[in-house]
Amino acid sequence: MAKIPVQFRLNGSDRAAFVDAQETLLNTLRRGLGDFSPKYGCGQGTCGVCSVLVDGEPQLSCLTLSVACEGRHVETAAGLADGPNLHPLQAAFMDHFAAQCGFCTPGMLTAARALLAKNPSPSRDDVIEAISGNICRCTGYEPIVAAILAAASAPGARRA
Amino acid sequence: MLEMRKDIFADERDDNLNVIGKGLQRQDAPGHVTGRTRYFDDHAFEGMLHLKVVRSPHAHARIRSIDISAAERAPGVKRVLRGADVPVNKNTLLSLINFGKDDEPTLAVDKVRYKGEPVVAILADSEAQALAARKLVRIDYEPLPTVFDVEEALKPGAPVVNETYPGNYFEYHERFDHQKLRFGDVERAFSGADIVMEHRYQMSPIEHAPTETNGTIAAPEQNGRFVVHSCAQGLFFALGTTAKIVDVESNRLHFIGGTVGGGFGGKVDSLTEPLAVLGAMLTGKPVRFVLDREEEMLYGSPRGAERIYIKDGVMRDGRIVARYIRSYFDAGAYTRLSSYAAIKCTAHVPGPYWIPNVASDIYVAYTNRCPSTAMRGFGVTAVDFALEVQMDRLAEAASMDPMEFRILNAYRDGDMKPHRRAAKNTALVECVQVAAEKANWPLSEQAKRQSSLTGGAGERGQIPATTVDTKGQIGRPETRTGTATQTLPAGTARIPLSKQPVMEGARDGRAAPTQVPRYEPARPAAAATPAYAPPPYQPASPPAAPSYQPAPPPVSAPASPAQTQHGAVRFSSVFGTRRR
Amino acid sequence: MARHEGRGMASVNYPIGMNLGGDPSQALIHSNPDGKFTVALSAIDLGQGMKQVSRQIAAETLGVPIEDVFVDTADSDTGPHDMGSFASRGTHRMGNAIIVAAREARGVLLEAAAEELEVNASDLVTDGRGNIHVRGAPSKTITVKATAQAAQFKQGKTIAGRGIFLIPLSAVDAETGEMNPNTAFAHACLVADVAVDDETGEVEVLRMTSAYELGRVINPRMVEQQLVGGAWMGISHALYETPEPYYPNPEHGPRDFNEYLMPGPGEIAPYHVTVLERPAPDGPFGGKGPGEMCANPVLPAIANAVYNAVGVRVDELPITPEKILRGIKANGGAKPGPRRGGPVNWR
């Protein structure tokens, strides 16, 4: 089957790949481009561990076709830090011990990043709503909610 | 919210430590928040094949024939595996510690015993090609009668689930269809109790549901070795299991793991490692075998359901005088770890309470469902649910406050447990007191004054005269109901205290680990202990002086040939000894 | 039709490590020429924090700063054998093995420092900040780094240690169940406050209050992680989760996260934990292990609270609205039990 060329920006840099027509963005990121920060959890859009931003909107990369990302900007958790400096969300997740096994963490950070970009001072309910599509089996969610609320009040939190 | 109560048991601790007790940041946190943490699936290999298995659609069926010819010709398919391709196609997980009989194939051969059992494995260039070829495998099944209820499975005439255990029960000590616990005389105590109460409890199966599903990537390395990126909860456990099944020496496998996206017990079964390694061996290519979410949910081996019957005898003043527990572990179609859990459950009976007469009969039953496995609290979570609901009922029946009822019956330092070892280092009373205080649940002054340090031992530290029986003997069906009883005199103990820990590592002239506390003195193992005439059990002596004497390394200490373990099969010495 | 509040409790203990022993752990520790230590293990971190627990135990025993220790796990070529991460055994078994290995490495470190300072090794102490000095004479001092360099390039010493911890396997008596099961036990008591809607049968966990005795707490933040996350799992087991809703009937099983129910971030119950420390005589610095037991008391405490709220005993998990409504109907209506205590003493 003929492969289709696709180009998009990934975390600020231009990237290109040859993909199958039905290939998911998750597969292209992980197997094509070597960005392993989005995870496979279900392949059905039910767990959120593959969450990425496409043009700033949170998307489930396991349900997003790679060809649909042509010319767009894809951002993953691997691109959240500003060089060596952690994003306030990352710092808050560490301060609040919001990661245990860490497998849901990239997706959680991505969902939180999308929330803060739109709503710089979210309520607790806003945070809960924003991460309600992301499953965590370790923490009981409370440290994650607390971390996102703390990050929202930290300077620089809206940095995209 | 977490609060430390340093004032309680303060005289048992030295709190002047440098980093112990400090809430320091986790070593793995920076990797987690930057997405740099590498899990088993986060590794790239050129030319990697993808493995998918064909699973049984039947809960119990004979396999008449398997036709893989169409699948072998499908686009992208590099190899199709059947049971005959698996070098050692029968295993049981605990064979690594010589416990139990091999009873589970990697790929089913003559029969499938649960819905979802792997029968054929397909290796293809892409996942999509492997999934497409899966549909081309033709398997002719002859459905067989099924059994799903643990008590139905143990009745005469029930369908035989697993021919290795034809009675549908795990065989303990090669003598009984269950594990017994006998301490005192529960029947006599029930007849003297003011209140006798029996209830049935049912734990649900539970799916571990880690966000990372089970999976493995195996790839040829150099020198005939294979690198294996594994999600296993026990790295060498998975390595040993894989080495046995693919029949290679253990040093040909290089396992890498240790960073796992949640386990909760669901990653101890080596569900994917053996087939991934076998695929890499047979194709010479890297092989990725990852369960999808539906496979993980349906066939990733759940927490087993347990059915528990508890009968208690209580006096009007709230003292529990007898407890009898009959429990059934639902192993599913294969043993995996259920046999171990039933023993752990036996050790846990009767919960954290001192009761003078205790007995239990714990069965592991085979049914036509996905084999169950360990999960967080294995062997204990279900019985704790049953025990603590029963305790709530008993407190009500005795017209007592539930907290006061727990404190009254709580075990304390020096109390003899039914498995005939004295309790030490107990703290249940204090936990109840503190929880009551924080919850604003009023306690009487008398309950507040109680302590785990006092009130135990003495008469409560003795082994009572005990009634034993032969109910459930294997081999002669008529004995399964008959009960030949016999009474062991008070103080009878048969298992040597062999719990001296080995802490080996210091070399001559080097600082020795002198300050690691010892907790039980070494005791000579009782030689040739005749039945019913053992050396009397002695409560734990004071700790030995802290002078370290290097114990011999375990490899040089052969296990006593007379010592049987769990009763099923003799343990050799330590983990890693492979039994063929 | 009304919402009824109820309160229930449960108390439990939990054994640490594999029942009957026979589950060894090994550790290897070595220093690089700058006095920075690597702990090589084959232990598994599945989120519980094995790496950091191992790191703190190693740093404490070596007497060096935490930043000077990293834990490398798990690679079967470099990490020696460990049974695995299950049975609440990681901290206890591996922690003890690390202590043995770290003591040996520390012994060489102090010998090397003694040679440089021309004193007896037995007179030396570490300050935990990267220095070694003579007891009572802090001016007579050498850094760990200078000591490691001298050991490697001048004295020809390996600052390294190996350790194993094994509780030898023991047997079980067939007739009485006599055995040596475990040597360390942790304890807990938990109070659950719930509200039960007698029209819908739904249960809301309002809050939980608990006390856990865990031996020595190695890292309180990580203990909090386990206890809070585990309590969430306990709520989930009690009220939601089942792959076979009509067990033992195997039908109607969920296939994915849409069908397998678990509480989400919207169902968080406020939770207060008090931790007590009665060190285990054989635990690393007295440590036990909270990893598994943290869900256990939640299940019965919620069941007992539901009974206290509406008078329905649900003895088959999970406690679904269907079972509660059937119970209320059978009882001829909700039958609330006695009120127990007042508002909690926290928040």
C-alpha cells in the first residue's frame, strides 16, 4: 500500500513522515518520529494517556489520523518544558507528588495545559471536568487536581 | 491529608536519621513529568514484527483441528505458531519455586479451558496485518460442558476443568483437597457461646486495569542472546518462566524493565514474554506482543473472586470465643498463584483478633473462567471484607459499639495466633483509638486506656489442645465427608522456627551489618519429628545479641529433603532452580 | 424519599512480604571515583516508589547526601536477583538487602578515609553532607570524593558492597495449618462516612478518616501517595468494579473503560490519614510496607456505613444501587441505624 507523505510541526520543529492512510497520530509519533511521551492505553479514546494538542486543542492521538494533521502544530508532553526549565504544571506535579507510575502523566499534563491556555484561573470543578477523560489508576486523582490548581496560580502557567 | 503521630511508640524509635523519614522528591518524578521515562513499549527496533494471538471463543471445548494455512499466506505474515512450536508447552508459575504441578499451556493444544485462552500466535509486519490474518485461522471446536461456580465445581460429577487436577481442586500436601487451620476446639466453643452467627460473603473478581497494558518487546542481541523489554513485576520471575518455556539457559535472556505503568498484581503472570521471545528466536527479528485494552480487560487475568463463609461464637460481654471460616478461591482454569494465596489467607485467619478457638478450610477451585492471579492484597482483601462486615454484625448482636468491640477483641503483643506463632509488634488497638479520635467517634475511658503492649500473652500466648480431622482426604471419595477426629495436646507444635533471616554480604575485615535487628533466634531444626510428638513450641525468646555471624550463602545450604512446602511438592532451595 | 447518612468502620492488619518467606532480594552498590554511588537492582518500580525508597535507604546507610546516590533498576545483566514487586515486599526485603550492601561499601569508604587521615576507621563518622571526619574532631576531615579518588587511584580499593536478604522458606502443617508466615505486620483502622439515596440506591462516600501503623515511614509523601491512591481503589472495589457483574455468571463483562466502572476525579472523597510508627524489628529502619493494605479497610467500612445509613447488608461486592434498592425493598424501606459520633476532627 502506497505511503502518504505528511508534514506537521511537532513541539515547534518541522517534521515529516510517510504514513498509511489509516495510521493514527499516536503510531506516527511513537513509531515514526520517536516521541514516546504519548502512550498507548486503549486505542479506543477512553483513557486519555495518548492526549496531545493539535493547534492547541486537546486530541486523543489514538483516534486522530496522521494525514489529518498535515500542516498543523502537534504538541506533546515532551515539548512542555522550556528547554531545561520545567513548565509550572510540571513543577506542580512534582511538588504535589501527582505521579506514581507516571504512565498517565503526559496525558494529564496535556489536558491541564489545554485547560490553562483557555482558562487561566480554573475552579476545582473546571479542573475535574478537564481531566475527566484521563484515567489514573494510582493516585486517586486528588494530588493531580491539587497540582493543576496550584500551577494555575503560579507565574508563567499560561505559557503555551 | 497525612498527619504523623510521632508521640505514639516514640520510645521504640530513634528519629535522628538523615534522610529516612523525609518527604524527598522521587528519583523518577522528573522523568515522569517530562515524558522521558521509558516503559517497555518505548523502544524502537528496525524490522519489528507484531504478534497477536487467536483466542478461544469457548469456555470449554475440545480442539478437533487447527488450520493455519490461509493465515500463513496472508499479507505481511512471517510466522504462525501453534502449541507444538512451544518447546516446553506446559508450565505453572510457581514451578520456579517447585510448588505445584505444571498445568497450563502457552498455546492450547487438545482443549481450551476458558474463553480467551490463546491457541495460535501470528507474527506479521504490522499489527493490522496480524489482526487480519487472525481471522483466517480455522479452528474446529467441540464444545464441552462448563462449570463456573466454585462450589458446583467441587461436587461429584462436575465437568473436569483441568486434567492436572481432576477433582477441580488444588491438592494440598498430597493429602487434602484444601488447606486446614485448626486451633482449639471450635465446635465445643460454639456450643458454649451465647450468640452463634454464620454468614456468606462473596468478593467480586476485579480487573487490575493498569493504564499500561501487558506487553513485551523481544529482539535478537549478540552471542545468541535476546534482549527483552518487559513490563513484569518480577524481572527474574519473568526471565525464569520464559527460559523454561522457550527452553534456553537463563543467561541467553537479557531482561530490561523495572519501570512499569501500573501493575497491582496484573503483571506477574508473564502473559507476553514467552511468546515474544519465542517469536524472536524463530524469526530472527524483533517481536512486539502487547495486549490491547479489550484483551487486558477480558483475558489479562483478574483478581479471583472468593466465597467466604464465617461462623462465629460470641459471649454476651462481646468476647469472640470461636471462629470458623470456609472459603473458596476461584482459580479459573489454571493454578497460577491461587494455591499460594490460599495459604496466605490461612495465615491471616482470624484477622487481627485474639480468639481462643479458630478453624478454617480453604479451597482452591478450578472453573472455566480466565485464570485469576495476584492483586493488591492477594489472599487478604476479600477475607478482610468478610471479616469486618461480620465484626459489624457481631458488635450489633452483642449490643456493643463497633470500635469498642474491635478493641476488646484486638490481638496484642504475645498473643498466640492460630498458626501457632506469637504476635509481636502489634498496633491495632492504637489505630482504632486514633481513628476514633480523628473521626470524633466517642470511646469509653476504658477503651481509651487499652494498649497493644499489655493484656496479651500469658494464657493468651499458649497453644490450646486442638481437635484435628481428616475431612477432605484425597483419593477416597468416601472420606470427603467422613471426619476422623483426634485431639492434639496443648502446646503441640510441629513446624520448626526457621525464620532466621539471612543477611549476607560483609567480607572479612569489613564493617559488618551489626545493627540490623535480629528478631528470632536461630533454632536447630527438629530432626525426624514423629507425628503428634513434636518438641513443644516455645514463645519467641529475646532477640539475639547484635553480633553478626555470617550465615552460609543460601546456595550452600541444601534444603532438608524431609521438608515439604505447602505440602504440594517439595521446594528445592531458592528461586531460580529450574525443574524440568 | 431521602438521602441517609451513615458511618461505618473496619480495622485490619496486613503481612509484609511473601507468606512463608523464601523470597530473596539482592543489591549491589558501588562508588564511582568521585564518591557518587550507584545502587544496582532488579527490583521493579510500578509506581509505588521502589527507586526512591531504595535511594533513601542507601543514602542513609552510606552516610552520604541523597543527591550522591542513584538507583539503577531493572536490568538482569547488571541488577542481581530479586523476587519482584508484590506481596508488599519491596521496602522490607530489598531495603534490608540494600542496608547490608551499603554497610559493606561504607566499611571500605571509612577504611580508605582512615588510611588517608592516618587514623582508625572505627573513629570515623560521616556527616551526611559528603564529609568524613574523626569523631569529636571535625577539623580532621576528608571529603567522600577525595576518599573515593584515593581509593581508586592510590590505594586500589573498591568502594562497593553486596547484600542479600532472605527469610528462609518454611513449611506448613497439613492438619493444623501451623506455619511461619510473616514476620512483620502493618495495621489500620478506617472510618467511612457515606450518604445513600434510598430512591436511586446510589452511594456517595462523603469522607474517610483513618489511622495506619506502618512501622518506620521511609518517605511520608510517598506513604501518602500509596494510602490516598489505595483508598480510592478501595472505594472503587466497594462500589463500582467488577468484570463479571452477575458472578458466577460469566456474561455481561465490560470490555473497556467505558464499561468497566471506576470513580473519576469528580467522585473524590476527602480523606484524612494519621500515621503511627511502630518499627518492625526486622524491617529496614523498622519499615513495613503500605502498598497493598491501603484499599483493604475501605471495602468493609463502606459496607458497614451503608448498613448504618439504610439498614441494608450487601454481602456480595460490589455494592451496586441495584443491590441496595432490592435490600431496601425487602426491608420495607430504609432503616437508618444509630448515629455514631459527631463531625470529624479535621478540616
